[in-house]
Amino acid sequence: MNKYGLLFLCILFTVTQLHSQKLSRTEKKVIASVEKNNAEAISFLEQVVNINSGTLNASGVKEVGMVFKDAFDNINFKTQWIDMPADMNRAGHLFAETTGNKGKKLLLIGHLDTVFEEDSPFQKFEMVNDSTAHAPGGNDMKGGDVIVLYALKALSEQDLLKNAQIIVAFTGDEESTGKPLEISRKDLIEAAQRSDVALGFETSTGFNYATVARRGASGWALEVEGRRAHSSGVFSERTGAGAIFEISRILHQFYTDVKGEDLLTFNPGTLMGGTFVDFDAMTSKGEVFGKSNVVAQKAMARGGLRFISEEQKETARDKMREIVANNLPQTSASITFTDIYPAMAPSEGNLVLLNTLNQVSLDLGQGEVLAYDPGRRGAADVSFVAQYVDCLDGMGTMGSRAHTPEETVNLNTIEDLTKRTAILIYRLINE
């Protein structure tokens, strides 16, 4: 475990109450509502899974959004579908809200889209056994959306949402975020600026874990030029090293000189070089022409960078730029960076939230909830709001093989996770 994981555990054990308070009479009524509605929740999950909502299937994403919109309307939330500009090629987002000034102001985050587009062979909810279903997007993350809905439904049935501000934000493009981010995440960020706490319902990493930190994500593009010449002249003063030797030097120095800082990783996912290089960034496909007796005049690489803080990101970028600028003879190189997701850095407020969730879990008899290692989680929508509010994530459904045709969702855990969410929300809005 890295130092952040150890820190989380130490703080958790310090602040966790050693005794378990009993559930109140009101909380027991909420639990009863969750139990009563659980079969309906699973049927609802099957319904929305069976609507294809691959990110690029805008009509499908909106159709799923409308099913959730009707459900939130039925529990007296004010709902709004927010369209994205047509040239963004993204459907939009569903927001649902109650208003008030009691307790903590909450932002509950999910997403409607999946990685399975209309041409995917994996389209339907199918039971594997009495506890598990194959479900495209059922685990990532329509199951988490259902937990949000049915936790709020249980609270609504007990008339416990009066004078509470709760904003539900289900984005339509989490799996492939629309650009520019200033537009696609504008409404989410504005909601965070009106809130105190954000809870993310991405895939659970385990029944007794929650996410208090997530690494950010950045793209990088490396372009290298060399002098095209007969290979007999390679290494000469006139010809120099060529583009492929230069890009090899750069990537090797990234590995030796930038690698090593805790929770910092970077990966070259595409590498091409030769006399001519033609790369299509939209499809990540390309063509190369070159010969063994010709010094390469062009090379390129595309990759990703993961980081736990903006400071760590900028330090890594500076080191990479310095390496790129130190060229071999008769070569030149440039690197550009693209922001994708900011980091959700660990914070004291996030750990306090974890302690609250942990106490809820103990009171429910569900065991202790620990902080999950941020080095093992990717980026998510909660990262966009982490600088504005205290956050927890990974509160969604359990399952396996997300983003693959073998994706499953564990149906037996939905009821318990919904109970945990409902009681957490109840306690936060009554602080």
C-alpha cells in the first residue's frame, strides 16, 4: 500500500467511533422502505440497462434520462434535461433537485452513458444466476444511478426531504467527455458551487471500501522530426540521429527520469515512426511508410498521464518538456498536453465524510468502510467538483469486468448499498 493508503487508514482509525449507535426509529422506517422497494429497483435497473446508451448514441442516452426523469418527478424532485450543443455530439445531462437550507447541501453524481455503442453485441440484461446479471453498463454505472433514485425514494416516502437541498446530476458523457470541458461540465461545477458535499456513485471497489481520492488524467502528444537521408549517413554531423532514435531517447528518459513519484504514472499508448506518418486522432489509427535504408524523418507518440494533484501534474509536465527539448543531432521535438480530468486529491473533509459513512455502515451491521487506494482508481466526474466540496465516490453497485462484454452486476448487494446511501443522506441533511 502506498503512503496515501496508509495515511487514510491511520486517520480513519483515529476518528472512527469505537461504539455503534443504534438506528433511530425514523431510520428504521427508511430501511423498511428500501426493503419494500428492492424488487422494483432491480426491475428498474433491468429496464434502463436494456436501453442502449452508448455515449455517441445521443437519443439512447436521452431516452434513459427520460426514464429517470419520470421517476424523480414522481418523488417530487424538480427535473431538467440540459441539452449539449449539436456540434459536441453528446446528448446532455439530467438534473433533479429539491431546495431548502437544512443541514448539508448535497450533490449526488452519476452518469447515463455506457461504453457499449449501438453496434456492440452486448446489449441486454440477462441473469447468470440468482444473484448476478450480465448487464451492459449495469455496474458502470446504471446500478449506481438506481441506488441514488431508490435511496431518495425511501426518504421521500417517509417525508424526510423537506427543506433539504439535494441536487442529482446524471451526466450523459462520462465515458467520453464532450469538449470543451467548459461547456460539458459547466452545469456540474455550478451545482457543486451551491453544495457542501458531493457523493459519487461510480462502481464500488468492494463492499467495505469508498473512494476519498482519485487521480486526474491528462493526454500528451509527442511529435519528432529528423533529417530524411540514406541510412549510410546516420550519426553523421550532416544527417544526425533521425526521428526514431530521438523519440526512443525521449521515451526512455521519461521512464528513467520522470517515473518514480508516488501515484504518478504515464503511458505511451501509440507509437509510430518512419519516412511518412499519417495518424487519425479521432480513431487512433494510422499508416506508416518507411524503409530500413532511409533515416526516419518523422515519429509520434500519444499517451496518458495520471496524477494525484495539480502540483504533481505540472511538475511531471515540466520534466517531460525539459527532456523533449534536449534533442539529438539534427532532430527537433515538441510535446503538448490536454487536460481530461482534474485530480480528486485527498483531504481532511473527504476523510470526515468517510468516517460518517463508516459509522452508518457499522450501525447497519454492514462492517467497517475503509479508504480505497487512489492508485487503483481512474478518473471520474466527481473529480471536476473536488476543489469546491468534500467528496466521496465509489458508492455504486458491486460487479465485475466493467467496460467488457462480460460486465456483471451483483444484485444481492443493491438493497444493502441503498440502505447505506439512504441513511448517509438522511444524516447529512440533518447535521
